[in-house]
Amino acid sequence: MIEPRRFANLGRFDNDWLSARYHFSFAGYHDPARNGIGPLLVWNDDTVRPDRGFDMHGHRYMEIITYVRSGAITHQDHLGNRGRTEAGDVQVMSAGKGILHSEYNLEREPTQIYQIWIVPDEVGLQPRWEQRRFPAADRAGALVPLASGRAGHDAALRIHQDAAVLGATLSAGQSVTHRLGAGRRAYLVVASGRVKVNDTELNARDGAAIAAESDLAIAALDDAQILLADLL
């Protein structure tokens, strides 16, 4: 089963500095049919205007993965971490027992990010933050683990859950396959371009909830970038 989540039908929030689209119930948007998939609770598509952002605020018991689609986001937290994550790269914040942080777009142009929240499989963890570069060339024609708690994904940023977020950059006509283990589900988002997942076409910024599919054949109809969460 592949259930498309069209970009035009996502939950939404807009103010003078933030344009947000919600793949799952979040904040003031609630859809009982979209309350996450397994440990994946949040997938937000945010556009942050220049010199604006999220002021210092707190999180607990959440693995928060930020994928930068364009521009850059600057993180700062009460532990003393500070870093700028650029387009195509990823940061992970394990909120653990509690962390205070801010995220700002200090660039001259709008920044576009995906915010992905996954519930950890442990409580009482020490909070931490890290970032990593993932050059597009390394993801050309292949699904590469970006953030993962699964065995064998040593090059990915670590999260505390039996889950993985993978990314691929595909040229038009190129395809990749992904095998889901028994009982596992997935959520796929098209960051740019158009793709066909098995027999389902998805456009830029669409998502798709996937269950009861053992193999995913993902073919690029245009030059495309995709993200795939593999979930228990």
C-alpha cells in the first residue's frame, strides 16, 4: 500500500517569517488519520525567511533530524554547541533528558528545511547535537543512510531508534530499489523533481506513507532528490 500525501493537502502554518507544511499532525494542525507512522511523529517542510528563526526553546525525549534543502540553518544550544548546516547536509539533535536550542536563518535568502522527529527507544539519554556533510555526488544513484540507529549504517549520524533516514539524488531515468524488512513501514518525501514509486507517481514536496510493500522501486521521472524513512 502506497498512500500519497500531496503537498497541496498538507497541514499548513504561515506567519511573517515562517511558511510551514505538516505531513503529520503538529501544533495547531490535527488530522486523526495522520498521527505519525510508528516512531516517526513529525515531518515538517519549513521555509524560514532571512534573519529570522526559532528562538531558544526546549525539547525532551525526541530525536530531531534536520535536512537542509536550500540555504543554511544555524543551531545554538545551552550545551555550547553552535553550527551552520548547509544545503544537502544534515544535523541530528538527541534531546534526551532535555535541551534548549535555537535555529536561525542567518543567510540573505530563504532557507528550506525538513524537520523530522523520531521517538527514541530509550529515556534518560544525555542530550547531544552533531552535524555531517553528505555531498550530493555521494548520493548519486544510491540511497545513502543519513541518520540511523540500524546496524551497518556506521557512516550515518546516530539516532536512538530502529529507524533510518536515507537520501538519494537521481538523474531523470535513473532508479534505485529499497527492500523493506518484514513488518517494516516507510515514509518517502520527494525533495525535488518527480518520481514513480512502484506504480505511484509523486511530485516535488509530496510524501507517501508505505506499508505492506516488500520492495520499493523508485524511478526518477525528472532529476530528483528523495528522502526515505525506514521504520519498524
